[in-house]
Amino acid sequence: MDSLFPEENKTKKIYVNELQVGKDVQSLFVITRIALREYDKGQLLNLRLGDKTGKVSAVLWGGAEEAYKRLRDGDLVSVIGKVNSYQNDTQITIKSIQAVAAPDDLDPEDFLPASPKPLKEMTVEFDEMLEKMTDKDYSALLLAFRQDENLWQEFSRAPGAKMWHHPYLHGLLEHTLSVMRLCRAIAPNYPRVAEDLLLAGAVFHDAGKMREFVYDYRIDYSTDGRLLGHIYMGSALAEKLMDRLPDFPAESRRRLLHVILSHHGEIERSPILPMTLEANLLHHIENMDAQMAAYEREMDKAESGAKEWTGYVNLIQRFLYLGENHPPSQNDRDED
């Protein structure tokens, strides 16, 4: 296909974290927010543009109404403009913006952040978890899931959410592994809990998210995701895999499906409430991991050292307190 940019500028994508005030910019971004606003001389287009390194505000002054009609949230766009500073934040003043089809050589990972944890290491850990299982039926089920190359590729690449917890490539696997670790650590405190049932629930509770979202160069809900949701799709996937295994016990099937279907723990968010030890425990474990991961991500956004508080977090309607002389994040420690 024809180049989206002039020959001399097409060799390098400029990422959000590379933008410099006073410099021209010519690059591809994804629209993550778009709004048409009034000002004293007419209308302007206010946008949020993003890639794997972050997001930046942008404004188009001329032709705002026409551009608003042809652009939408989630579009991949070619942007030409100048980087300025507005209210102490970086902002792109747009000269030209066009929606474009994804080029053949587009790398989705240029536009979507990925888990800080290496995929290979997470895969090894997942396999080690399976090797330690002793229940032959749940072990066979998870092995069938792991050995299906298409399923594993989808599962290991999928995000954990669109915005809140683990909202990046491989985030679903990262969350799943964290939940599995917690299950292994906590289950021995409750002797009546069937640990391998708990682990199987950990794997399938959010597995439907690999179909709930599209994640090519943006994370958004698929049509099935909006209409069916990940709880149904995760339980349907588990049932399909159990159907492949001869003589999979009916009691093991119903117990696992109950864990999956009830894992949100509230009737407003799950088809049913937890009614078994394993369902109750998994609900609390997976919710704890999701919330802690999201809190840490919001805290990581705050500038290290000087800030005691994060910015206002709309999704939970509060600020988060880091404290005076707060310790560095895990990511900061990993970089040392």
C-alpha cells in the first residue's frame, strides 16, 4: 500500500513518550477519546491519542465539525501536527488527521502496552502449576486447554480488561497466574477446599475475555463480548473442553461451572451467587488480585518521590494515597 507519510518521515513511528514540546510530529496513533466542543470563535475537536507508551491530548481548531463526522473512538489515525504545552501537559496541535486502514506491516504491539512480565516466563510457570495437580480429571482438562495451540495463543495474548485491571496484552495470563499462586497459598488454610478445583476455576474464570475483547491496535469489546459477556463464554469454553474428555465426572463438571458462573460474587454481576467453598474463595481471591493490580497501576502513574496522592481515579471515584516517602513500585525495583 502507499506510504501514509512522505518518504523521509516514514521510517520511524514517534511514540507518545518521545513527544517533545516545540517539535513537529508525524505518526500513527489510536483515538481513545473524541469530543466536539464549543469555544468563543466556533468549535474545536478535542481528542485523546494513544499508543503502547501512553496517551496524549490533542486539539484540532480548523474543520473540527467535519473531522468529527468522519472520525470515531478507536480509529487508527495518521496525525501531522506540532507538540505544545497546555496547562503543564503535553498537547498536540493537529494540522491534519486522517483515519487509516491498518497497514500490512503494522505491529499491534506498537499501539498496545504489554505485560511487564515476559510471556515465556509466564508460560513456564503455568506449565509448572499444571504439573503439580493431582486430581486426574481437572488435570486432564487443563492439559487439554494448554495443548490446544489456537486456544493457548488467544488466551496468552489477551488483555485482562479494557481499562481497570491488567489492561494490556498478556494481562489475562498475568492475572490468571497471580490468582493461581494465591489459590495455592491460601487453600491449605481451609482443609475442605478442593485445591485442584480451585485452580481449574482460576484458569477458566476469566478465560472468556480472550473472546470478550478485540485487541488489534486497541482494546475494545467484541460483539459477542457485549452481547454474551466473559462469564458465559468462559463457562461455555470449559464445557466444550470437558465434552472432549470421555467420562468426565458430572459432579466435577457442575462444581467447576458453578465456580466460573459465580466468581463475581454478586447477583448484579454474576448469574448466581457462590454456594460452595471453592466458589466463595475464588471470588475473593480473584477480586483481590484485580483490585490490587489496578491500585498499583494507578499509583505507578504518580510521579515517584514527590507525590503523596494519585490523581482522581474516575473508575472508583477516589484519590489513592501513596504516603510520604513511599517505597518504589515493583516496576521501579525491577529496573534497578
